[in-house]
Amino acid sequence: MILKEIHYIYHNELDAIYGSDEVDSFFYWLIEHYFQCNRLTLALEPQFALTKTEEQPLFEALSRLKNQEPIQHIIGETEFFGLPFKVNQHTLIPRPETEELVQWIIKCHSERSEESQLKILDIGTGTGCIAISLAKQLPKAQVFALDVSEEALKIAQQNAEINQVNVSFLKANILNKDESLSVLGDASKFDIIVSNPPYVRELEKQDMKKNVLDYEPDLALFVEDNNPLVFYEVITQLAVDKLKPNGQLFFEINQYLGAEMQQMVKAYPFEHIELRQDMFGNNRMLKAELQ
Ligand SMILES: C[S@@+](CC[C@H](N)C(=O)[O-])C[C@H]1O[C@@H](n2cnc3c(N)ncnc32)[C@H](O)[C@@H]1O
């Protein structure tokens, strides 16, 4: 079949679900992935034809997209901070808001220009996107990354290899203080602790799309309505023990809980607590420095 015809079928079957622009971006992403060709190919070679075997993955992808499966799961990878990352059903798909958090950390570090080797801990690493991007951008840093999910850690390890960085991955339940302290061992303290932990309240599920609810791991997303800051509080307490003096704590946060987050962190010996908005104007990041 001619590629242009398959493009037409995509619009016919998917526009009602996603809108035309998004369908275009899915289609170009898929042909780039499967055939290393792009939208120019469609324009310059209107008769570009695929064999039955070649077109099969495009039709498989079409039926998965109809079920609102994320395109990143279909392709098995995504891009974060300009780097490739494998993803699967056990890992959260890295979000652009999290790239802004990484950018902020790098900027703060360049302003501080420390002499000694930086030591960084990423809690709830998932695909490893934060830890690996930081390791790539700050090649002298010693980076540790922790998650409770064995499956997520396998993907994170593969991502570190793909991106040729050295990250030490640790398995622990951060809500269990003894367990996390024991995997962190007697290692010297950290300059930076960063986390994008689960922060979506059950009550927010009603506003979420099927592609997230049905395909992304609950373990990465949800917290109970009556204790939405549970991860942040535990991590803030750990940071009091595990950060060096003047060490920095960075969080990605629930946009609706900025004030509560500031209030919570203020109860601990942190200063210069700063809330930051993402590109959509939502409270999304918080930074604090240990006194
Ligand atoms: C919101 S995702 C963030 C993933 C990745 N850091 C990112 O920014 O895309 C939260 C991560 O926390 C992990 N997690 C959930 N509960 C945990 C726990 N009790 N201890 C450690 N990690 C946990 C999940 O497996 C998931 O990978």
C-alpha cells in the first residue's frame, strides 16, 4: 500500500480521538521509527509504497492507538532532555515538566560551581530520566538512583547503558526509613537530593485520560487523598540526615499543593525555599537548602 494512503487511514480512524495535529505527529513518529523516513518523504515521494510485511507494524500501531495506548509504549522509547529512554508498562513516561526540573538543577549547580565532586541522589527514578540526564550533563558527579520497583530499575539500568553514563541503582521502599537508610549505607552525604515521587490524589483520577489511567503504573502515580504529601515528608526527613550542610533538595510537585508543600518543608531546617512554575504556569517544582 502507498504510505500516503495509510496516512489517510490514520486520520480517518484516529482524528475523532486525538485531533488531526496529534495524529500527524504520531504518524511521523512511527514512520521515522520503523522506516527512518519523515514527513518530507511523504511530500517528495507521493508514491512511496510499503510491502505487506512493512505495513504490518503501522496497522498494529493503529489498533493500539485506537485503544489509546501511549505512542511511547508502542515504540518502546521516548526522548527526555535530548536523550533516548526505553519505557514500558512499569515506568512512568518522562514528562516535559520534569525536563524543566533537571534544567533548574543544572542551572543552580553552575551558579554554585563547587570544587569537590558532586554527589546526587534521585528518589523514585522510574526510567532513570532525571538521574541519567544529570549524569550526562554533570559528568564529574557521582549519581545514585533509587526505586522500589525491580522492573523499573531494570529499564533504568538499560537506559544508563544506552546513554553511556554511570549511575548506581538501588532498590528500596523509601517509605520504610530503615530500609532506605540501609541501602544508602554509610555513604557520605549528598549535595543534591531530587525526587519526582507519586503525587496524584485518587480524587484527581476523574480528570485524567485513559492513556494514563489504563497504561501507566499506579505505583508511579497515586497517593491517598488524605495523605498526599506522604512521599515528600519522608524524603524531606531523609534529606535532613543525608544532605550536606547547604545541600539542595529538589522536588517535582502536584500543581494544586504548592502552598502545602512550602508549609511542610518549612517545618524542617531548610532555608531559601523556592516554588517554581512550569511552562504551563502551574506550581510544579520546589527547591530548598539545608541550613
Ligand atoms: C512519578 S514516578 C517518577 C519517575 C521518574 N523519576 C520521572 O520523573 O519520570 C515515581 C516513581 O517512584 C517510584 N516509587 C513509588 N513508590 C515508591 C516507594 N515506596 N519507594 C521508592 N520508589 C517508589 C515508582 O516506581 C516510580 O518509578
